[in-house]
Amino acid sequence: MSVANHDPAGEPAIKVDFPPAFGYDHLSLLLGRTVASLQADRCRKPTTLPPACTPPGTKSPRWLLTDVLAWLALHREAQAKRQQHQTRKVGRRTKSEEVAARRAAAVEASV
């Protein structure tokens, strides 16, 4: 499978052919992260990486292209669901929102 980035004219600027199974170097290109961060995250936070397999007789993990693409699609859908459910603004209310809430509470209390 190949992935191509397009320039403004529509012509492929960079074309990368990904083999069906690849190591850290291709995964770093696909995810846009450095090899060092991938290696560190594999030990510290393995849930932040797609599932890998380590073939017998090798030390380095290998990722299957189909697994990586499925993992990316799963996280894209999960992120879209989180954005849909996040209706509340995170953090403290602004001063104008606080004043409006106090005024509304005062009006309700006086009625």
C-alpha cells in the first residue's frame, strides 16, 4: 500500500510504499512521531500504540499495516464520539457568566 502527500497543485509530493509488516521506522512515518517516542511509549504506555507482534527469533516488534489502519480508524471514531458528547465547557465560568448566574438566582429567589 502506498500513501502519498499532495502538494497544492494536486501532484504527489511524497510517495511512501508501506510493506504489509514494518518496524519502528515506517510506524514513525505513519503516525508522525519519532522512533524514540514510539520505543519509549511501547514500554511506558503500550495502549497509545497499535497492537504489535514480535515474530520468533526477533527482538524488534513488527506492526501489520491492516492492524495499524484499523487502530487509527478506531481512534478517529472514538475521538468524534467524545467531541459529540462534550457539550459542557471545561474549566471555570467567566466573570460575566458568574454575574449572570447570580442575577438569575436572585430573580428566582425574589419571585
